[in-house]
Amino acid sequence: MKKSLKNLCTLFLLLPGLFISQTYQWQWSKQAGGQTGSVSSGFDYLSDESIRDIAVDSDNNTYYLATIWAQNQNLDGTVVTSYHQRDLFLFSTDCQGNIRWSTTIGGKGSSENAWNIELDNNGGIYLLATIYSNSQIGDPEMVPIHLDNTTTLPPYTYVDLTTTDPGCKSSFLLKYNTANGNLAWSKSLQGDVSLTSRVCDSQMMYMDSAKNIHAILGFRAGTHLNSMITVPSSFTNTSQYFMVKFDYDGGNMTPSSAVLLPITGDLNAGVTNGHVNMLYDDSINRYYLAGKRRAGSYSSLVDFSFNNIPVTKEAYLIAFSVNGTTVSEAWRKEIDTGKSSPDDEIQSIIKDANSSDIYISGRYFSDAGASVSFGTYTFPPVSYNLQRPFVMKLNSSGNVQWAKIADGIPAAVNSNGYRFMKGRIAQNGNEIGFAHGSWGSVWGNYSLLRPSGSSAEPILVRLNKDSGAVLGMGEVWSNAGSTDEFTAIAVDNDGNYVLGGFFHQQLFTDANDNVPTMALNLTIGKSQNFFTKYAKSVCSNLSVEETALEAGLQFYPNPVQDVLSIKSKNKLESFEMYSSTGQNIKRGNLQNTNAQINMSALTAGVYYVKVKTENSVVTEKIIKK
């Protein structure tokens, strides 16, 4: 009889000091990506490889949305599919970082864009994407857009720029199976479009507590969303924007309403580059729109108005409600630094799990001592120049409850802040985790200090959610002169952090960080995705399937001095060994029904050996003498 996960977890918790560590530490790290990359110098958040979003399901499996470039593309050293220049990459791991599956989304060109994923904890993972197909019939190098390994979008026949064709459709809501990554269904959200009218905004969505999806969709002239939306013929170069609700109805996600939003101007500039985020609080029927109004990272500002009121600054946060067809603005805030800067940006927004308070994170640009405001709130002046990372808590009325910025910049980095690409936040019980990149910064009693010329490194700042007090910092050392950052964060069911980002050469170069140094497994020079876990406990689903007795497995001797022997009635396939704090010590493939694992080099203590046979998975506690 199989043990339930709940009973097994209870058993582990009754063993003092066995599974629970009181402090966070890095447990493991892995990489994914291809060898080529953006033609631009440095790093571009739209074009280069990075982890864009992370989600964790109720079984503690983790899902990642990333971008991946061609040539020698791999996931933790295993070859994965690439269709052309740059593709979207969806993959999943268990809570120990073991790869479950991967799915590549793309085709000819590099115009597949999506920024977040949603889980229904009922076998579905959802992706709202804008995919511009460059697959033209008659092109000898045509590569159709693949939505998974077997499903493709139709190519188009080129007549002219204004002739409609099914292959020109570019707005999609996609559902994948969490068990294997296969496409469950795809919904094309546009009507008849041409190469000109196919331009759209289909990249912002949020799943509410009832699993319904709320999405801001922008379309050009035509009839869309199964005739629910008609955009006037005058919208040839700009889009009309709608708040669309998709009812969950068992996972079919049927569109039930589409309300015209009072948006004018070029919201597309921020959406396409991942600079605009949305949030919905169903307890008070409140939407939030946050981001920046710049086309690309550093190009010119664009005109953008909401409710016929222009946004005048770079970074903004707008709160509004939708009742029937009426859209009512509740309040808005803009960051005012006294100057225009591409470094002013609200990069992440989340809602408190137990209230209607919200948290935002981002950065702004200002000189030392200058006054910077956010609505009626004024940030405290600081002594360093340029970019300033911040996290802020607001109530539903828009009143600032607290705001925290880096207290200082070490002199080793010339007292200048750093323009990190995407600072993301997540709630973890009573704390807020702020993941980004930094050349060096001081947060409370914690400092990230690197030698001059070291460049940016990944940093996680932990803050008390009620006061903003700094609780701790997790930092990753990398090689000098290389820009490496976090760009995504999530929290698992055990209160551990799962993070992702990009790196260029090496990570975890500190001998005491609990993780072996990870070197780029491709030619150095282009960004590579990485994902890692910062945890204070081992996975709650470390042991899942059967006991050793039920599976016909024997582990001996136990306690062990040097060599652990494993005997099985079924063929052995692989093993993984973990310390009591969850660090992956070693892993390997097994054959036949007997195996030995050399543990002589390990220090005395408690270890867990997870063994997979052809019929079962077993985790056994081993005492090393």
C-alpha cells in the first residue's frame, strides 16, 4: 500500500533537525539555452535569453517560461528542440530541479513573445502569446510556427500587405498539459487579419481565485474574439484595448466579456518589451496596470493616456474597476524624479495573499540628494547616484504603507547604482522576496560588495511584508566582468524560493555557497538561462511513491561507512543523493538490479537517496558514519 505524501511529510517533521534548516541556502542550480544570441552588445531583455516567469503547482512541480536561441541548445546538458533563430521555451522540473519535460514554441524568425504563465492546478498551464509567423508558402527556408512538437500554425500566402490570410493570425491563448508539456488546445483570438492588421497586444493576463483569466488585449481594425470585438477601420496604425475575461469552465477558457478600455496611445511599446504588467483583485473588483511608457528599453517616450488623462512621467501605476461596460479609474501614481529617464520603471506587481494590499518593485534614476516622489509619497534621499532599486507596499486606496530602497552603494562600485533588467517580487508568508541584479548594494545590515569592475551579480533581498524591514540577503558570486542577474521568482509550497535569470560565464564561484561552480556549457559570449533554488528545507515531495519494502528494494549497510549497496527486484534506472538540507550531492544512472554508491568522501550525517526503478520511485534515509 502506498504512503500518502501528507503522512510522509508528517513523519519527516517529527524527526528533529532532519529536514528543516533554520537558514536559507542555495541548494542547486542548472542552465538552459543555445549558443547564439542577440546581435546587440550587452544584454537586451526582449531579445536575449532569460527566464521570464516561474510558477509552482500544488504538487511542488515548477514551470518556467524562457527564451532560447539556436545552435547547441540544451536543458541541463540534454539536447532540446530549436526551430529557428529565437524561440519561446516552456519546461518543468520537480522540486529538486530534475527535468520533467520541455516544449519549444517557435518557427522561422524571432517574433514569439509571452511574459507570464498561469496554472490551474488541474493539469493546465496557460500562455497568452503574440506570435508573428514568418512562414510564407514558397519560401524554401520556411519553418512553420510550432506550438509543441506536433502542432503547427499554417503558413501564409503572400499577395500583398493588406490581403487577409489565416496564416497571418498572431494572437493566441494556449493551454498545455502540466504532465508532459503537450499542447491541450490553442485559441486564435483574432478574426481575419493581414500582414498589416495582424499587429496586436496579447501578452498580459492574470488568473483569479476562480481560475478565470483576465487579459488586456489590443487589436487593430477588424472583428475579433469570435465577433465579440469590432475595432473601427480607423485603427490601422494603433490598437483599441479591451479587458477580456475568459471563464474557466473546466479549463476550456471561454471568453465571456470584452469591455473597451479608455486607453489611447501606444501601449504596445511597453507590452511588447515586457515593460507593462497587470493584476486583478477579485475581492474588490480592482485592476492594476503598471509599467513604463517607452518604446523599448532606451528609445523615445510614447504618448499614452488612460481615461483621457495623459500619463506624463516614465513609470506609472493605474488602479481601475470594470462594472458592465463602465470603466472607472480609482487612482493613479507616477514616479516623478524631476527628469525623464529610461531607468524609471515599475517592473513587478503582486497582491498580498491575505488582503487587498499590493506590492510593487522597480527602479528609478536620480542624483544623490534629489527629491523623488510617487504620488504624494516622497522617497528618502540617499547619497548615491543613478539607478535606485525599490520595493513598496500600498493599500487598496493607493496609500504608501512603506517603501524600501537600497541604503547605499559601496565605494568599490564608484557610488553608482546599476540598471538591472527586471526586478521581480514574490510573497513568501510574512516576507517579500525581491530578486534582481546588482553591482553592489547595501540593504539594512546586509551588503553585496564586489571588487571594482566585477559587474552585476544575482541578488535576492528578503523584506518583512508588514514593515519593509530587511530580513536577509541571498547573493550569487560570478566571474568578474560578467553581467548576471535574476529576472524571475516564485515560492514553493514549503516556503522556499525558486529563481531564474541569465548569466554569461560562471555562477556560484564562492567555495562556500553550497553549490558547485556552474560554467556555461556553450561558447562564452552570449547570455544563458539559469534557474536555482534558495531554500531552508528539503522538498516536501522528496519521497513520493512507495516504501523500500513495498518496492522490493534493500539499502545496506545502514548506517554506512564507505559503500552503500542497493538491491532491487526490478531493474534500477537512476539515483540522486541529497543532504539533510536538500543539497543535491550526487546523481547517476544505474543498471541491472544491483548497484553500489561510494559515500566514503561524505561527512558523517543524514542523507537521502532517491532511487528510480522501472516501476517505482523510492527515497531512503541513510546514516553516514
